[in-house]
Amino acid sequence: MAWVDEGASTSAQLWSRESQDELHHTVTCDSAVLALAVDNVRGRMLVGTQQGDIRVWNLHTFQVQADLVGHHSSVLSLVLSDDYVFSASSDSTVRVWDAETLQPRACVFPASTNTGDIYSLAWDAEAQVLYFGCQDTSIEWISITPERLQEAACEPLWPTAASYDKFFDSRPRSLWHRTSETAMSARSATASALLRRTHVRWSDGRTCAESRMAVLRVDPAHVVHSAHHSYVYCLTWAEVNGETMLASGAGDEAVRLWRLCGASPTLFRTLVLPHPAGDAVLSLAAWKGTLLAGKQGGTIDVWDMESYTPVRVLPAHTKDVLCLQPLAEGDAYVFWSGGADGAVCRFDRYFRCCGRFSAHTKDVQCLALHAAPLTQAYSWLAHAPLLLTGASDCHVRMWHYPRFGTAPPMPRPYASSLLQRLAQFVRYKSVSRGPTMHADDENGEDSRQAAHFLRTTLMELGASDVQLLPTGRRTNPMVLGTFRAERPRRRCLFYGHYDCVPAGDGWDSDPWTLHGRDGYVYGRGVSDNKGPVLAVAHAASELLHAHQLDMDVVMLVEGEQEAGSSPFQACLQQNKHLLGPIDTVLVCNSYWLGEHQPCLTIGLRGVLRALVRISGLGGADQHSGVDGGAEREPMMDMIKLLASLVDADGRVALPHFYDDVRAVTDDERAHLAELAQEASRSTCVERLMALWCMPSLTVHQVTNSSTAHSTVIPRAVEASVSMRIVPDQDVHAIQSQFVRTIHEHFQRMRSSNTVDVQVFHCADWWLGSMQDAAWGALVEAVEAEWGAPVRLIREGGSIPGIAILEKELGAKAVHLPMGQASDHAHLPNERIRLVNLEKGQAVVRRFFQKMGR
């Protein structure tokens, strides 16, 4: 999404690649997002939700780290300090969490049993005092020091049960949902019940030793009663003529400034518009001697802190202004606002609305900024700086924002260009052609452009001798390039493909645009195989530029793999001299067995794909009411013919089909049983044997020559059929037997129609040789990067190029899957997890280094 100028049409979408002003990633929560806090030091995002949980996300990988469980109702405010995370809730408590370990440190009860919701927090780090604004119109404060937490943890205080007051059931419409239905029961819960359920729920299932949590209660003397004439919705710190004061906003439309005498707030001044409209102040932000107040009616009041006068009223939103986020960067000052209309606005230093976009479908409840340091091992995923928006639609979205002023732009990590290049790569609809692949002229041109894009990318990354190898008329070229080491000890060829299958229907987002959601990127080809191709290229490029590449890496990427790789072998034979001697072939074109355990693929089934066509003697379709029953119908013949290819148990009914199938040994069966327990879905040994070790026959589709009208007899019917073969079956013998069987079975039917069989693709099975040194290097690289033992698996799919390359180049192949079992390759919503893509790149980098020694 892009910023739209204030004077432009709201439906316009203006992209600014230089400013990087676009949607970067989206994460999803279980309920409405009400509060955000970003820990830039630790790379975390904390999200307070309507259900009462605080979800912690890793901003390096966009994966959930943990849930902080304790609040019984909506989390309305989050504040982060160096040592603590503070959370306020409509359950009338404030929780204190350890910022490093995330463990609960304290539960703070307000002084009154009728305080109601706690809307806002402000932390004075120097005095170590926490202030909070309450529903009962009060402002309360409490000292939070390590010594006090330690003492209170030893002698817990058990407050009396809180009561519920009907007076506190009224609020602005846009804030109604902020108190969940459990608020009343939460207020009446005892302290012991509140504390029993306070813990950290880690996403990886690990548990931590229980820590004693302090129970604190605000001293009744530490309360400013009737701080406002309505709920205190927001607190912030403001510089007032060189003095730091506490500013509060409330439902009475007033902004009040509080001077701190010790820790006690004393009213300094009340800011009220000359002609109040009765709109509550819902958000505050201090900015360059200015105080901004977001209002219930959609406006923002701008107050000058030297003269205490309103200098402007900004018409920002069509509904309530729920959050404000300032930014001071270099000599530039800007701020953002989020509203109940789902929009986010950006204002410049002159208070001009210089950008507005629809960020969410519901209320934008909170804003935050993320500017990650570039020192972490995996920093390129962060893509800082980012504007974060949280909303009632259960989403947190992350947006690139432009650089402002004359300050030099923050340098980004070298590898961050991988995602940028992948976003460009996915835009090409590089659908390959084939008998069952419906690729139009537009796809053909996109495929050609994708090949040129990849060639340019390899050149930019440092590859030499980059060129396109033609494969024939109306087929896509291969891309060849080499990352050359200064003194190569070995030479590795990487084989991949840039073509993909059609996108089809059922996607949640545009399949030809890269979308980031919940730690994954979505788009056709991101996992199969554009993402891994770029990851390998970037791995080789990083080593090359660091002068650590000790082996030549030859990139050979074809554009017809999904259509069967029919021109691959001929093109390889014609251009073998361009490749040079090859020691190892690397492939990254499959998936783990599950979601968490890294795998290596050591075997693939072969495949035979064919079209079977039955045609009638007549030249046109017929009407069933006129000609039905008078002649043999091609559709009925096709149904009988296809049914004759399998027996009653579903086994392939070709003569001698199973004679050469290699038997599964006891050791192999035991290995399969171990793998079945780790699979991502319910499976068993028999299923893995059927997928990996046994052949199969599949009817993919049956099409006919007629329209969709139910009374038409089609004159011709065509079926797409494939057979998967396994060691030690002979693909060419299977092909001959299949064609022979089709004709024999059809002849027995004594039909007046004709049958034709076209075998358009054959690929042999493949088994890796684990005795090869490259396998040992790859296992070490995977286990070093993932910190977990690798699992050796086979796959039921087929990749024709592997066996061809081993035969033509005399080099053994190794197969590194980068994706997870849930990547949905060839299906709607294809995706790859960012962690897998990055660690896959890191594994390849380690592998190249090990092989170059």
C-alpha cells in the first residue's frame, strides 16, 4: 500500500520505490489488537489483545515467541522500559513483566476497589514510578523498584475482592469493545485467582522455573481523585518550557499538565479549546515543543507548550483519533495518526497531511515504530525502519516509511535485497507450456522476462559468463552463470527452475504479488522454486564478495521443469562445454516431512505422464435425445478404459508392473516408522511406504469436446494420466507396457471409436548416494545452522533434471529441501517461511565453505 496525497483520489494507489513506502508484513492475532510496544534492543513486538493475552513476536523472523498470560480482560496499554514491560487492563490490574525473560514480576492493584478499567500508563524511568489513568477519573502512581519487587514477592499482599459499578459501563462508541464480556467477573475475582493463571506460554513448548511474583497495591495517598471530570484515556510526557511534565487526556475534552513534586502530580495547567465541541481526548503525543491531542470527533488539537495555546485543529479522520505516533529524525519531524475509520495519516512539521492510506478494515487502535539494530545474525528480515499499526481486525501491519530530512539513510544489511528481488521475481507469471499446462502468450512473454530478470540478478550479484541458453521454439531458455572462486578446489552446479504452475483460484491474496503474513511470504513460486534459487545465488554472492568462496558455483536454472523438462537433456548436451567439469550437483526443490525438523531428500520417484484420447467416428457432438443409445459414446469408453487400469484393490493392472519394485528392508521400515511419528499430519508407515517406495497411477482430469450442457454427447474425450515409478523399475519398459495395455484393453471393448495415446514426459527415479562426501558436508551444514539433527527422507514427486545431470555430468547430486510440508506448492496460497528461506541460504553458504576446503 502506498501513501496518497491529501488532494488525490482516495482510491489511487501510488507506489514510491525510492521511499520504500509500502506494506511489508502482516501478523494475525486471535482477537482485536488494542496495544503495541516494540523492544528494538531485543527485536520483539508485544501485542495487547482484547482477550487479555499479550503476544510476543520475534521481529527478526515474524514468528510468535510467547504469550504472556495473566490478564482476564482487554489489555488497554503497554509501556516498555529497559527492565520491565508494563501492561494495563480492563480487569483493574497492572502487570509488570521482566523485559528480558518475560517472566511475571508483579501484579499491581489500584487503591480503590471501584477504579474500573485502567486505560493508560506512563513510566518515569529516573524516579522509577509508574503512573496510570483510570476509569474512575483518577490518576494513580506507584514506585516500582527491584528492592520493592523482591520484598513484596516474599510477603504477598492479598487485596480484597473488587466490586463492579454500573457507572463505569459507559464509554465512547469506538472504545466499547475494549472491555470484554469477562470484565465484570474479572473485577470480582480474588487476587489468588488472578495470580494462579499468570505465566509465560512459550511457542516452542519450553517451560521456565516459576518465579515468585510480587503483589502490590497502590497506597491510597498516591491517588489524584477527580483528576478529570471523565475517564482518563491517555497519559504522556511533555516538555513544558524546559521542564518535563505529565500530560493527561480524558473524556471531558480537557488536557491537563501535571508538575511532579517528588512523585506526586500537582495540577499545573488545564488546556481547553475556546469553543469546546464535547469530544473526548483519546490519544496524546508530545512532539518538538508541541502537544498533540487526538479527539473523539476525528480531529487533532495542536497545542503550543510555550504559550499553552491551541495553534491548529487538524481534520485528520472521519471517526475517532485513537492513537498518535511522533518521529524526530535528523532535522525532520513528522507524526502519524490512526483512526476508527481504519486509516493512517502522516503529517509533516508544518502540520500538513502529506499522506493517508487505508491500513485496516476496522479501528486502528495503536501505532509504534521499529528501528532494528543491524548487529543481529539474521537482520535482513527486519527491513527496519517500519511503522507498525494494530487494529480491531486482529492484524498488526508493518509499513515501510520514507526517510525524512537531510539525515543520511540507515544502511540496510547486504542480504536484504533477497526479499526485494523475490518480490520482483514473483511478479513474472512464468507459467511453462506443456500438454496439460494452459499458458497463454502473456505467460510466454512473462517467462522470457523472468529469464532476463534472473540473468540480470546473477550479474548484479557477481556471477560471470551469464547467458541465456535457448531450448527450442516456444520453450523457455535456461539461465547459466558462474560464481568463480579465485583458486577453486571443486566445482558445484546448482540446478533449479524459474517456471511455475498456473495460480488458479482460491488464493487469499494476489498470487503474483509477494505478501508477508505471520512470518511467511506468499506468492506463486516463492517455495517452488524462485525463493530457493535466489537464496542460493545470494549465498554464493556473499562468499564471493567476502573473498571466502573456494569453489566455483555454476547456476543452471531452467524454465520448463513444471512442464516436464522435455528440452532439458538436449540443451544440456549441446552446452555441456560451457559448464566445465562438475564435482557435485546441488538441488533445493522439495520440502520437509513436517514443520519443525530439518530434512534432506535422498530419493524421488520417477514419473510417466500421458494423454489418452478417445474419438468418435462422427465429426460433431451429438444430442443425447436424438442419438443417445444409437452409437458407442467416447465418454463411456473412457470410463471403462480408465477403470481397467487398476484392480479392485487400487493396484496398477499393467502386466508385470510390480516385478522390479525394490523390496523395503526391515531397517528401512524402522526408519519410516520413526519418521511417521514426526510427520506434520496424521500419517503411518504404510502411508510413507505408499508415497515413497511404491508405484502408483493417477487420473488427473478428464476433458471433452462439448460445452457444459447436460444433454450433449461429446465427440471426443481426453484423459490426463500419470504413473509414479520407484527403484528398480525401468521407465522405458513401463512406457511401452502402458501404451500396449491401453490398446489391448480398448480392443477388447470392440468399440467403433478410436483411441490414441501420447506419452509426453518420462523421468527416471533417483536415489542419493550417502557415501558421497557432499552428503556429509550438507548434513553438517544443516545441523550446525538449525541446531537439530537432520532427517533423511524420500519424496513421492519427481524432478527429471537430477537423474539427467548425474548421467550427463558424472557427478552425484545432493538435495536440500528449504520449505516446510505446509508450503502448498502447486496449490493456492503457496508460501515459504522467512526463517526457512534465510536459514536455507545460510545452510548453502556453510555447504559451499565446507566443500571448498
